[in-house]
Amino acid sequence: MRTFLIVALQFVVSAALAQPTSPSAASQSDLLSMHATELRVLSPQAMRAALNDLIPQFERSSGILVTISYATASALVKEIEDGKMADLAILSPEQIEQLQEEDKIVEDSLVPLAKLEFGMMIRKGATRPDVSTVHALKQTLMSTKSIASGDPESSASGEYFANLIERLEIADAIKPKIKTFSSGTAALEAIAKGEADIGVGVVSAANGPGTELAGVLPAQAKKFNSYAVGILTSSNQIQAAKAFASFISSPTSLAVMKSKGFDAP
């Protein structure tokens, strides 16, 4: 009798182990795998203020760790083209589409995030110049002693400013007082140190340790920088990358971005 019970018990255990994994067990396995994931994200400096708030929220809700590398958008594009390993990139929609054509970003993975206005930056505590109209903006640019700008060849804000002063027909008059720096971030740092009086850049970056926003540029001079996220073809964390893209493009995330100066895409 005892031998029979032992044999029966062994049969039951063997049968249970032989059963296929249930969907719920598979889901739990996927969840555990997601919680062990680390995502590598490439982002322009303009997104830093918003991502500083959003990334910790995503990590807490998903259990997925996120490592971010910041640089100018043009530098990030070059890094990706040169084989930079990462999971996601935040760039302009046009840059992501370009990288999709080069098979560097997964087709149809582009998700719009937000757009960002340009404004005038000053040293914290300095007298705020008038930029409320195109005439006032021109007068401010003409009368100021020095202007910090990112390199138009590598900086989105620098490229915008170079085009702006051409459109305002004051480029030749103010070029002697423009101090060019490697990036918009470097230009902001120069303003904070007193090396330049003003600068033009994305509003999300204006309120730094030593700088503040003097004002958003008038409607006739406005331009938006648009941002989107895409998944790199080099990623081996596709599901986690999709989860991040979904989170960062959600209405809740957009509300955080709006608090940092962004608008809906």
C-alpha cells in the first residue's frame, strides 16, 4: 500500500511539471524580465528639465532603470549613424525619419512628444529687455553689448538665431558682438558667468542656475522645435522601449512637459 502511494505521488508531481506554462505565469516571467531591464536613452539638452521629473516616475512605476546621455541633437544623430548603442532616441521628427531611412531607427516607432518655443535668456537678476514685439526685439538685439549663441552648425538654437537675425535684416549690424559657443548650453553658461548679456534659445533651458527667461519671442519671430521619440534598431529591449515611449508620450507626461515650457506636439 505504501509503495502504491509513493508511486502515485511521483506520477502526480511528474504530470504537474510536464504541464505547459500558463499565460499568467508567462506574464509574470515577462514582468520579472522587464524589472531587470535597463534602457539607454539619447536626448538633446532641451529635454533635460522635463526628463529630470519624468524618468524617476517611469522607473518607480515600471521597475525599469533608465540611463540618459545628453548632447546636441546633431551630435546625437552623428553618434547613432556611427553605431552608438542605445535603445531610444529623442530628436526632431525629421531627424528620426532620416535615421529610419538609414535603418538606424525602427520603422513606425516614431512617437510625437512635444514642441518648444524660443525665448530670450538673461543673467539671473538682470534687467529684463523688451522682446514683446518684433520692433522691440530688434532694438534689444541692436542695443545690447554682447550676445551668446550656440554654433549654427551644431546647435539648434544657434541655427535658429542665425536665421532669425537674417530675417530681421540685422545680421551684419550685430555679428561683431555675437560670441559663438559649441552648444546652446555653453552659451547659457557664458550668460550666467557674465561673459555675454543675452542669448536666444529654447525656453525649457532658460531658467538655469545663473540664468532666467526674459521673455518668449513675439509671434512673428516664433519658431517651434518639435520632439519625438524613436526606438533604435540596435536595441534588444524592444518591449521595455515601447513601454518608455508610451509613458513619455502620455497625457500625464505632457502635463509635466507643459510645466517646463513645452506645448502639445
